Amino acid sequence: MLNVPTLWVVFVINFLALGLIWAYVTRAYPKLEAARFWAASAFVGAGGAITALTRFYFDSMPPLLLGGAGVIVAACLAAMGIRRFYDRPVSWRATALIVGSSVGAMVFFTFVYESAPLRMLCYSLGQSLPLAMTLRLLWSEREGRAAPGARLAGLVIITITGIYAGRAIGNLLGGDFSALGGGQANAVVVLGLLFLSMTLNFGFLLMAMDRLRNEVADLALLDDLTGVANRRHLLQRLSEECARSMRSGEPFSLMVIDLDGFKTINDTHGHAAGDACLQHFTLMAQTRLRPGDMLARTGGDEFCVVLPSSNLQEGAAIARRVLDVCRRDAETCTGGDIPIAVSIGVAQWDYGVGQYPDRLMAHADEALYAAKKNGKNDYAAYDPMPTLQPDLTPGPIEATRKYA
């Protein structure tokens, strides 16, 4: 035989344990704001359950109403955590409206017009409504896939809503399915809700783990100092673009950028100033790139920019824009400001490059070398086409290439 008071004690212990888990997650990962709401939801739910549990020992309705209010607040906090997890705003006013109207209706159907079935209906709606309103977020696909934890949480919310609906209908039809009732049917309801509350929080944990795993994966592809892509991410993107161009025949371009005199900046002004220059250049360059272009730092003072769906002339035009913004910024430097100058090499994918990004990078490096030979603070474009009257005398490779 299931004992309802004992199940409610387990319910309280379960909520307290979940609250401690989410409190630890909040401390360990302070940027996961949703964990704060889920921790608050667990603790408030435990407080509401404890308050409602006193109904078994004191024949009084106020503890039951206060406990119900606590559980409704816990459901609202859980829903707010889901919204914050998806970076959606939360409304304390809407929460206050749901809690206030639900509790107000429960008080009305307790002291003004006594009706236990209607009171339970208001209680069920107060818990189900805020959670049901998050189903669209939980079932939405991110990056072309549905998160397993979010799907699990959505299924649990649907199940909880179904139980509340069935219990409310049963009460309206004359049954007694109060969660604090003493019958075995009520004990089964409490046991089911206990299991579902644990499963719901397990879904939240899976969501958090998936988010943290993605953040770690993103960090592995980003440069710590500038926040742009790193060399690993660049090579992945170049491989993808080369494969795409091989299939479609549509070219793309690559820019290789080197900060002129960067070693002198480090030696003269210190590495902190050098880091600031790299960050400043990153911000300037991004203002001249198009959506979809990828800026990457490949090491030291070297950067690359992947220019999808761009031929050599378009890549050269973007290189001029980046060069111009750096020149104008250097002209405005005064006092202790450090002017930034760059040299840029541009190369275009062709069938000779094929699916080997290193070949394209080598072409762009050759163009960069030519830009530096021209006096730095300039750009050059790699063109594999020979001149009309090629020099038949063997010589360095730039003698048989045309740069613009």
C-alpha cells in the first residue's frame, strides 16, 4: 500500500536535492542563467510541498492554499528558466498575474463558494499553463536538430499537463483525486508526479550539458585573444569551401593579412600593447567584411579571411577596403596611439587547388610576399595566368606570376 504522506516527504527531499544540484551548477557555471531559475524552482517547490504537507497534521485550509501557491510559483520559475535558456525575456508581471489569479481563484472556491473540484482545476491550470507555454521553444530545432534534453522536457510537460487535466476532469465528475487525499488513486498521482518532476529536471540537465558541450566546442574553434576563428576553424572552413567549389565550380577567395612591424610594437610598447593592436585590427577589419565572410587568426600577427562566392577581383576590392580603414585609422593616431599597418595577399580558388586548402593558402602567401616587397602597407592579388611575353629565363616564382 502506498502511503501518501510518505510520498510527499520523498517529494520534498527530491526537490531539495534538485535545488542543491542546480545551486551547484549555478555556482560552477554562472553564465547559465537558466540554472538560477531552476534552482529557485526546486527550493520554492520544496517549500510549497512542506507547507502543504502540514495539511495532514492540521485541519486547516490556509497551509494547503499557501503550499499550492508555492508549487505554482515553482512551475512558473521552471518555465522562466526555459525561456532564459533560449535567451528569451522573462516577465515577472506575467508570473505575478498567473500566480495571483490562480491563488485568488483557489481562495474564492475555498472560502466564498466552496468547491474542491473547481479549486483543483484552478490549481492545475496555474501549474500547467506556464510550462505548456514553453513547449514551442522546447520542440524548436536549433542548427537543424532537436536537442534530446529539450524533447524529453517537452514530453514530460505534456504528460504532466495530461495528468492534471485528467485529475481535474475526474474531480469535476465527482471523484476525489486531490494530491493530498488518502486513497490509493491519489497516491498513484503523487508517485507519478514525483517521477515526472525528477525526469523533467533530468531533461533540464541534458539541455544544460548540451549547451555547455557546444560552448566548449565553440571555444576550441575560437581565438582566445580576438574572439575570431582560430587556425583549426579556418582549415575546416577552407576544406568545406574547396569541396563546395569542386562540386559547383563556383570560386571563392582567400585573404592572408600580416600586421607590418608587429615585432617592433611588442618590443617597444610591450606585449599588452601588441595584444590591444590585434584586437583593434580585428574590430576594424570586421567592419569592412560582408556577412558570411570568416575572419580567422592563424597565429601571432597573421590573419586569414575566407570570402565565399568571390572571384579574385571581388576579393581584391575587399582587401582594398580593409587596407583603407587601417590607413585612415593610422592617420588619426596622436600622442601615444600606435598606428597599425597591414599587408594583404589575395588568391582565388581554381581547379588546380582542388580540395587542398594548403595550396590556396600558399598562393595567398605568395601574393602577401609580393605586397611586402612592394613596400608593405599594401595588397597584392595572385594570378596564375602567365604574362603575354613570359620570361623564358628561370627565376623566382613571382617573376612568372602577375600581381595586381
